[in-house]
Amino acid sequence: MRRRQFLGGLIAGPWVASAAGETLVIRNAKILTVTRGSFDGAILIRDGKIVEAGPTVNTPAAARIIDAAGQFVMPGIIDCHSHIGTEAVNEGSVSVSSMTGIEDTVNPEDIGIYRALAGGVTTANILHGSANAIGGKNVVIKMRWGKNAAEILLAGAAPGIKFALGENPKRRGGGLGAQLRYPATRMGVEDVIRDAFSEAKAYKAAWDDYNLGAARGERRIPPRRDLRLEPLVEVLEGKRFVHAHCYRADEILMLLRVADDFGFKVRTLQHVLEGYKVAKEIKEHGAGASTFSDWWSYKMEAFDAIPYNAALMHRRGVLVSLNSDSSELMRHLNQEAAKTVRYGGLSDEEALALITINPAKQLAIDDRVGSIEPGKDADLVIYDKHPLSNYAKVQRVFIDGQLYFDRDQDMSERAGKAERRKTLHEKQKPVPARRPQ
Amino acid sequence: MKRRQLLLAAASAAAFGQSGSPDYFAIVNAAIHPVSGPAVGSGTLLVRNGLIEAVGANLPVPAGAWTIEGKGLHVYPGLIDALSHWGLPAARPSAAGGAGRRRTPDDGPANVQFPEEGGPEERPSNTSWLKASELVQPNDANLIAARNAGYATAVVFPSAGIFAGQGTALNLGGGRVGDMVVGGPAGLYLTMAAVRSSGAGFPGSLMGSFAYIRQIYLDARHYKLAKAMYAENPRGLPRPSYDRALEGVLEAPRILLPANRRVEMERMIHFAQELKVPYLLYGGVESWRSAGILKAANAPLLVSLRWPQRDREADPEAVDSLRTLETRELAPSGPSALEKAGVPFAFYSGGIERPADIRKAVRRAVDAGLSNEGALRAMTLHAARMYGLHDRLGSLEAGKIANLFVTDGDWLAEKTAVKMVFIDGRKWEPSAGRPE
């Protein structure tokens, strides 16, 4: 059966615009806070923030009530690896494309955002692709469908950059007719990364030297600013997170060694399918791991994957999340989490943490999102059944206390949109050219 | 041809300009549409030595001025194509142009040859030093066809590459290019085309193009600083290398940035503000839903008259997305939305070559709610204003350049014919009886 795709509004905005100061109470719900247990109760929301969550909450007279009888509420899902909402993914022409950034090409009208929302995702880490050893800069977005590009960015999220190891960056790119591109081996990938960081150190030294001279009153032309090296200097200074695409144990250890040599930390290892083999080393470095539940064998370097990967790394004390890297998989990350209960025996709460509070911690946004706690953003998903059930369907999604997805509303608008589409299609058909009699 | 009321008084050859029109003349009894002010039902427009001397209802015709009877005729400022590639030579494929590159709708016609690149300062896809004024072919057939349709001026730009080159406003009087140029450099035309396929050179993506442009501006400012410091006192300083690609970037008074969809408008406004460069957006397909963000930034927009339409070759059974269908349906209502919101905009030909098609395209915008006057302004005074040329072009006012066109009816009506076009005061008559 073909997966049904939600259509989304053409110029949709949030269906319920919450006025400043609006108070909302979701009640009679089964609440899965992820960090503070689960209970039957209610959530009080004011100004887009969770004020209270418990078996009973203070309900002001003016509050708008949402009755969620028999339904489940969980924190909005966070996807630590996605490429939706951008009009470019790879700058594959060079092996170091750190001068590029997703922020320049964010597309808030990508239908993928609406569909992710319909799958319960409220926040995602939008990464550059894996075409090169050092890729471009990321952004973290909220699925605020209908808002402008600047408005979907999660303000305050730590800046990051994509790295990639293994087969993708050593491919020579471009296909027929394309020029060969260094590197062509895993050795070369390591060399490219070391070389780039050596350059970055020299660049920083040149600026430090210039600033020293300028402070002494020397008359010198300042160094040229280099947008390729500046993000790498930020990595060396601990101001920018490294999110590294990787598969094999050997390349994971290589990157951790390179990072130790240059004195920076790898924030997350992405995909990390053989992470279970080197979980101790990952834990020692302090890197997080963001993996798939059971997606593998699509290429040589992905053959040694096992469905126990997430659970095994988790048991070793690694901070683990599950990601999608796909606009389709993104719509059922709850089911991906459920697989770790079957493979590895994680508890319901541990499984849900893999797609909520853990990715929030990896992205250092856990003060804002990732669990149902007072003071956090009211990013909430209402399911009709327990979200770890295959039968659960997303009913409503709130971001910052505003309703951005409502299944009933979507369903009720479909007929009208189909009709409009048919009308316009007929109207725009080219008039057949008249033939001479 | 109906009532052709053109009474030139007996003439001596000496009083006529090169093309056979007099240097000092008055159009009398015509409906005059100055654009800068209210229309005059029946008035006189006086031209001397290529400039408008006076416009008004009851002007006496001075002794020595020739008279052109304008009864039943309408006089408008000469039309301006606010972003044009007319008159530029066709592109020749070259290595620097990006072999195998796909053309995008933002490209405009392919019409500029890339000189050979090379040297240590190679900056791919940057030919900011190219000047339209040095490339234009003054008697190009497109320029003549445009003139016959009422166009007196085109702001012409090279269009290949990311930094394509410098534009120039040209009066379409033909002859020597030096006599056609109006004003200084009009601006630098940018495209966001990723010029090289993946793996074959930077930039190879939209993301890469943004990073590349940003670095070029940093480099240009660094170059400017280094040159200034060196000029002030060269002793002890490394000599900055001459870089023509950065010279062109620094010389441009403004940049033109492509922005068709709303997301592109938001993006480009943000980008131009970051670069701290005066800018014009061009494209505007989704201006019907973008007036708010344009107004908030007071962003000037050049709207292409080539409205999106279904490809004639498309599978008749294939149904496009609702978003695509709505865009085609509503794109011509954009100018009306801009007019209501008070967003500065001007029209450009957008690659349409037949003048009849341009008029048809303008009528679609008017049918969708744009005022007739608003449409005329978008092709005259507002177009001039985009380039700071409204002090000399774009309206019928004393002292301005005598660019005008004369019709036998409302300029937009289907059956109206252009009877005369004056450029720098010189008269051109569209060849009678020839289809456009």
C-alpha cells in the first residue's frame, strides 16, 4: 500500500494562532514526560511554555481546554540528522566545503516539513550531506510550518558542522566527465581533515600575530578573512559542534584520534553503524552517537550493522539517539524507537528518550525541548495510542504551544484542495492549435 | 491605416536632424500622459535639441518650432525595459562558462561570451569587469523591434555566470554606442546558477554560490583596504595584486539578485542586507504572496513579464502540484498586490522578444487588478527610479530627455498602434504594415 502523504496547506499557517499570554490546558491525557515518568493527568501551557504537568494542574478560568481523553501526549520528536527544509544538501565539488551553510538555503515551504510534523517531529538538525570529508554548517529548525525561513530556526542552538568518513567522501564525485577529486581512500580522508585543521591553526596564528602587531601600533595589512577556515577555528575553540557521518569502527577510531591530536571534541557520530564495537572508546571521548534502528547493507561499509547497536552503545553509557536521514523514515521515528525495545530490551522510557531528550542533549537544546517539564517549550505530540505501538497515529502537534498539525483538519481540507487542483488543471491546459480546414 | 493626421509644415532640410526630424518641434492637440502628474486631455509638448522644453494645456508654439498635429493621438514617456539582454551578442560556449551546464529560468538569454580565464587570481564564474556598453550591438534587431513598440530605453546586462557583469542604460536610438549610453554603470547582474557539476569545481551548489559571493565581497573589501593603505604609503607593505574581478565588484553601484519565489525574496533581502550593498531583486513570480515581506524591507523588485505557464510539450494528463497550479493562476496578480502595498516595482521583458507579447503580458497584470497608470509607471518612471535615472528619464517633464512614444489610442488597448517614437528628440516611425 502506498503511504498516504499529507498535503499541507499552500500558504498554511498554524491553525490555532495562540495570542500572546494565551493559556492552554491539555487534560485527561496519558502523559509520557520521558524524564519524569508517565501518568494520567494534564499539562498547563502559557506563552508557549509548559508551566505545569501532573495528575492535576491549576486550570485558570480563561484557559482553553483540550480534552485528550484516552490519548497519549509525548514531547515532540527530535531528529538529529535530516536534510529536509533546504534547497541544497551537498557542495560536493571540493573536499572541504566548510564555507557553505544550510542557513543560506533554508526552505520553510518544503512539504517535507509538514509531513515530518504530521509524524510528530517538532525539531530537526538539518545537516549538509556527506559528499566531502569536511562539509558545511548545519542549522537546527522547528517545524513551524507557514513561517518564514528566519522564523523556523531554533534560535540559540549551538552551531555545528558536518564531517564525513568512509565511502562517500572518497568517491571521486560527479560521474562521467567529472574531474577526479582527492581523496580516493580512507587514508586520504584522514589527510584532508588533518590538513584542513593544520591550515586552520596557521590561519588563527596569522590573525593572532596581526592583532598583536596592531596592538603594538604596527602598520600592517590585515590577513584576508577566509570563510572556509573560520568554522574550523571555531571547532578548535570548542564553539562549533562536529557531527561526523561514519560507519566502520576503524574510521570512528581514526576520527577520535585526529580530534585528540588537534584538541577538539566530536559532538556526535552520525549513523555509526559499527559503534557497538567501539562503544567504550566513544564513551571515553565523550561523543554522542546518532544511529539507525535497522537500516543497513545498502553498501559495503554498512554490512556489519546490527539492530542491537543503539541498545549496546546506550548500555555502555554513550548518549544515543535515533535519526532518520530520510524524509520518509522521519515520519515514523516513534516506530524506530520501538524496535529498540524488541532488539536490546530497552524500557519504553529509554526507547522514547532516543528520539526526544537524548537528541536534545546532543544538540545542547535540552534546556528548551526534549521532555515534558515545567519551563520547557510546549512542543507536544498527541497520539491516539501509545507512540511505541505500530497502530499509533499522530492526532495533533503543538510547537511553542501553537497547534501546527491537526489530523482532522487536514482530512477535512483534502476534498476542497483536490477540487481546486482539478479546476486549475483544466483551466491551464494549453488550447490545442487550430488546424486549417 | 485610418486618420493619419501628421502635418509637418513645409520644411527646409537644414532644420532636420539626422533621421529627418526637426530639432525644435511641438506636438499639439494631443492627449498627454506625463506619468509624473495628471494627464492633459489636449495639450502641447515642446521639444528642443533632444530635451523636453515644456508640457502643458495652453502652450503657445514658439516661432521657429515645427508643429506636429496630435489630434486623436496620445503621448507617453518612452518605455524602459528595466532589465534587458537585448542587443548583446549571443553566447559562445567556453570552458569558463561551465561546459554542460544547464540553463535556468533566471539566466535570461545566453548572450555573453566569456573571455578566457586564467592566471593565479582566477575567480570562476566572475566576469564583473564585463560592461554591457562595450558588448552591445547598436543596430540589433531586438532593439529595433522594441523601439517600434514604444521602448526608448533598455537597461542591458550581461547574463552569464554568477557575477555576470555590469549593466548600462541605453537609449535605443541606434548609431554610436557612445550616444546611446545614459548614466554610469547601472549595476552588477548576479545569478545563483551553480556553474559546475559536482566534483568539477567550486561552487557546485546553491549553498556554494552563497558562500562564494560572500567570500568575494570579503575579498573585495580587503583588496580595497590593502590598495588604500598601499596608496597612502607603500613603504614596507606588500604590493596588492591587481584583480579585475574585484575591481568590477567594487565599481558596481548596486547588485541585481534573482528572487522569484517568496522564500527567495526573503533570502535575498537578508543576503543583500548582510553584504551591505544596495540591491534590486529581479523575477517576482510569487509577488502575489510576498508583498508583506517586500514592504517590510522596502525592497525594490523588478517583475518579469514572462508569466509562468504550462509547458506546451507537457503530458496533457499529468497534473501539476496545487502549488504550481496556483502560482500560474495568480502570478499576474502580483503587481496589483505590490501596488496596493506600496512596494516599489518595475517591469522587465524577462526574455519575451515580441513586443506584442509584452503588451499582452502587461494586460494580464491589469486584468488581475493593477491600474493602467500603475502599469505605465512600472515601465517608465519607476523603472528609471530603480537606477537613479528618474532625474532625466521616465516622465514628460521640462528639462528631461525627450524620450516619448505616440499612439492612436490607449497604450494598452489591443488595437492601438504606435505611430511615432522619439528618442533623444529624434523621431522614429515603426515601419508601416509589417507585422511585429
